[in-house]
Amino acid sequence: MKSSDVPSIKIVGIDKIVHILLHLFFTFFWGITLVKSGRWSSFSKVMCFSFLLSLVFGLLIEFIQGYYTTSRSADITDVLANIFGSLFAIALLYQFKEKKEIQQK
């Protein structure tokens, strides 16, 4: 069976959903890891660093796609989806902190 014989499923906006989810998990798990490490003086600093890490990673990927590939292109809406996912993760982390489910060492 050739790959062209396999039916494709088109879901509108699936690309943006994937970007949101990837950056949500990326930021969330970096945030948890950094909080648990105990090396940071404040929870807010961890959240800022986790957000910036996700932002820089997303921007770097978009830059590489735009300038170093011929089959992909940079997309500002991908960056916005990345930011949304990262901010959602930060909100979740603050909720967990309020419920004392995560604590610094």
C-alpha cells in the first residue's frame, strides 16, 4: 500500500493545537523541575524563566524553519500558539502552588 492510498484526516487548526499542547507541556514540566530543584529564590522567577525558555525555543524553531529549510516556513501564529500554551502552563502551575501540590525545597 502506498502512502498516497491512505486517507488523510483534515482537522482545522490541528497545527495550532499541537503548538499549544507542546509548549504547555514544555513549560509545565520545566517549571515543575525547576521548582523542585530548590535552586531558585522565588516561584515567580521560575515561572518567568520557564516562560522565556519556551518562548526562545519556539522563536528559534520558527527562525530555523523560515531561513534554513525549503519545505517549511516561519509563522507568527505558531509563535502566538506557543505563547498561549506556555501562559496556560504558568496559570496551571500557579493553581498547583495555591493548592500546595508543588512546593520549593
